[in-house]
Amino acid sequence: MLAGSWRRARNAVTVLLGLSVLSLAGAAEQALVLQTDFGLKDGAVAAMRGIAVGVSPKLAVHDLSHENTPFDIWEAAYRLSQAAPFWPAGTVFVSVIDPGVGTERKSIVLQTKSGHFFVTPDNGTLTLVAEQLGIAAVREIDETRHRRPGSDRSYTFHGRDVYAYVGARLAAGVIGFDEVGPVRPAGVVMLSYERPHLEGGALLGTIPFLDFQYGNVWTNLDEAIFARLTPKFGDRFRVSIARGGQVVFTGSMPYVRTFGDVPAGAPLLYLNSLMNVALALNQGNFSRQHAVGSGGEWSVRVEKLAP
């Protein structure tokens, strides 16, 4: 009888230990991804990483980019939308392109419907991921409770003192999203730009980003809306690009699979790695040759030419 009681007790302990292991596994830390316009010439990014490691030495800290154009909120918004969908749910992104640091702009955490978290100033940085991944909830960071201890008189490095600190604590499971601060209405500051649409037989959109390494011009015209023009490889398209309504380029080019389908130096229209319409010169630099930039003020018009 004593042996039976001992076996039952042992089995109960085994079950409890198993549940504990499952609980710990469910509480695994999430990835923390950093984006700034700080560059890597000084110790700013290393300081942010140090804050994260101080929260949890086991925390996996990754970089999106630290070479963003200084103060360019639109570029920050696009880089997030370009990268975030490829990270698993639960990933915490800290984005610090913050020309208004120390002013009345709000510090927030966005939880998207996809299960990602974004820690950033509410200055338009979240425009594209909010549209792309959906807004589940937004909380304002309570900086009286959530900032690096001893940093209350530091006004110009919120990337280290607030955003990296809060992001690391979220990713490590030290705090939950509901502990960040008060709920804000389900909205974030949105930047203005041309949403993709069909008008008079032509597609209109914007140029959110340039492939800086090669000078290719990326648009926000995705594969689905492009299909409304019934494109076939070899078809030619007229493309117009404007800045603030002022046309800076007009030309025609073929729709092809890849760069080598046209002679060196020739223009082409293709679907880029995000399956959006893009423009390029084979072994050339389209944006530099035609003085094309990117951002909300840049618009593009694409129409199919008759055979």
C-alpha cells in the first residue's frame, strides 16, 4: 500500500514537472529587431544592445538597419513593411527615427493583427505596417514606469532610455503588452501618399523606396493590381513619374522576367522580390539617370500600350 502511494505521488510530481516545462516553453523569449538612423560609427546602437542584454542575456537581438537616411520617417516606415512580414508572430520591433525626440510626440507600442509588436514614436513610422498587418491595439508607453532607471533627466536618447528598454522587456516577457501603459484609440499617425488604384485604364501609385545599391525604382503597385492590366511578358508599358505633381520622367519599356531579358543599359519593368512593379536599367542606375526619388510626394502612372 505504501508502495502504491509512493508511485501515485511520484506520478503526480512527474505531471507537475511536465506542466512546468510546458509553461516555460510557452514563455520563450521573442526576437528583438532594431531599426535606427544612428549609423554604426559611434556607440549609440551598441548602447541600445547593451540595454537589451541587461534585461536578459539570452535575448536574441537583431538589426533591421541602422543606415536609414537621417530623419526620414517615410523610409523607416517602408523598411518596417518590407521586413516585418517575414518575422514570426511575437517579434518585437524597435524603430527609432525620431526627429521630434524630447517633444510632445507620443511613445507607443502597436500590436498588429498578425501578432507583431512595434515600439516607436508615433510620428508616421507605423503607416505601412498598420495598413499591411492591421491594428489590433495601441498603447501609449507610461514613461513614469517604463524607462531605463536613472534616465529621467535624459531627453535626447529615447532610443536607449525608452524604446530599447521597453522593447527588450516585452520581448523577454518581463512585462506584457497590457502593462505598457494606457490604451489609445485604435489608430496611429499616418503619412499621406498615393494608394494604388486603377484610373482611366492606367495604374496610379507611389514610389515608396529605391533599391539604393542598384538604383532600381520600386512602386507600391502589387502583383494583384498589376494583373488588372492583363500583362504578358514582352508587352510594353508607358510609365510616368512625378514629384509633387510635376512630371520628371516619361518613357516606355517592356515587361520582362528579369534584367538580362533586355540589352545592357535598356529600361525594363518587372516584379521585384516583394512582387511589386519596379523599374530598372539593366546594369545601370535608373533613379540616378532620371533623377527619381522616393517617398509620399513621388507618384507613378503605368499604362499598357497597344501592340
